[in-house]
Amino acid sequence: MNLTNISTVKSILSRHGFNFSKGLGQNFIINPDICPRIAEMGNASKGYGILEIGTGIGVLTKELALRADKVSAIEIDTRLMPVLNETLDGLNNIKIYNQDVMKSDLHKIISEDFSGLKAAVCANLPYYITSPVIMLLLESRLPIESITVMVQKEAAQRLCAKVGSRESGAITVGVNYYGTVKQLFNVSRGSFMPSPNVDSSVIRIDIDPKIKLEPNEEKFFFHMIHAGFSQRRKTLANSLSSIMGFSKNDVYSALSELEIPETVRIEALTMEQLTDLSRKLMTIN
């Protein structure tokens, strides 16, 4: 069964009375070259269990199952369950969870389904939930080696930006705190049905935390990051004083000790500078 053939897809969906949901950001892949590349570049191979988030009609799911030992896929749309029963018939190494990934016990799924295997995540993420899902996966500290996901091209550029550049944001810092991210390849909007209004990119995050903060330090660090980027047009001293309650003089003093200009905006600081500043400000609090 060719799950990237438009006629085949329309026939399957029609047979099950399925209509696309804009609210769930459903755009199904119809370019036959995309999913094999995602699977091969996303650690789908022998010895691995792959966690997929959002199955669509199972195009990527199938490619993952053909390469990895096991695939556990989380799909929120109950209407797709009978579709997947048909499209994935005959593949006995797939387990589908009909639930919301944001409410799922991912540690339990991985430990029970992938016992004795290495684990990774592969997904074609709906645009509206890209950042929350990525940060959930990272903050949960799952026993996974990598996260390979297709996201909106603009989001990929933000995720893969250099920390300390104008293109960076809070999500950039978050991803770089937990690992190393790179952009793999672009995907045109015509590769989907229905076609979205934007192009996409596939990125990969290799989990490799280089910064070691204690839990209380980490909490403070991310509070500072969100405070700074929520008012990124303001100087860092202004945003931290208005949101975190620091006096500007205290922020100026900490910046001066680190030889950082008082007028700096948070987007201009490197990971090392952000970490050092966080530690200094914690001593004031």
C-alpha cells in the first residue's frame, strides 16, 4: 500500500469518513522521499526503539517500523485509529497510544516498550505544538539519544540559531542547554496534503547536556531566560527588573563583573555568559 499516493490516501480517508482537522494541524506527508530520510537520519535502526508523536495515516510510522526494532506512536486523534489499523496492518512491532503526548507518561512508555533497546524520537510535529513538545521531551530527561522532528522552517531557523545571535530565542537557549541541534534538510509545502502555507525543515537534537546546574540553579536560569526573552526589545536590566524584581543597579553590577555592557539585550549573550549571569544574580536573590 503506497501511503504517499494521493489517490490511495484519499480513498483510505474517504472509506473511514475522515476529514482533516485544522485545530490539530493535520498535514499528511505525500512526498515519498521524506519519511525514509527522516527515519534513516533519526536513529531508526536495529537495536533502537523509536517514539513517534503524531502518526497521521502512518507514513513515517511505517518507515520507522521497517528499520527499528520497535515503534511506539502517540496519536491524539481517535478518528485515525481505524485508519492506522488498515495502513499498518502486518507490522507487528508497532504500538499505538491514542492519547495526548502532553499528558502521557513518556518514561513509562519508553521503559516498558523499549526494554533493552536504545531510544530516540522521530516525528512530524504539528506547527502549533512544536515548542511545547520539544521542551517537554527535553525537560523530562527521557532516556533518549536524539530527537529528529519536522517543524515549520521559521521555527527550525530559530531552533538552530546560534545562541547570542539576533535570531535566537528562549527555545534556542533551551535546546542548547540540553544538547546539540542541527538542521538536516528542508521540505517544501507541496510535500503535504493539504498543503500548508509555509515550508518545513527537519532538525535533529542530539541529547548531550554540557551545562551542569543544580535543580534550584536550573529553575532560576530558565526563569531568567523567559523573563529576558519575553521583553527582548528592552535591555536585559530593564526586563529583569520589571519581571524578576531586581533593581537595575544589581543587574548592572552583575553585568559589570562579567564585563558585559549595561545596555545589553538578552539575545546578544552566549550560553556561557547567560549561565555566569544567572549564577551571579542568584547570589543577590
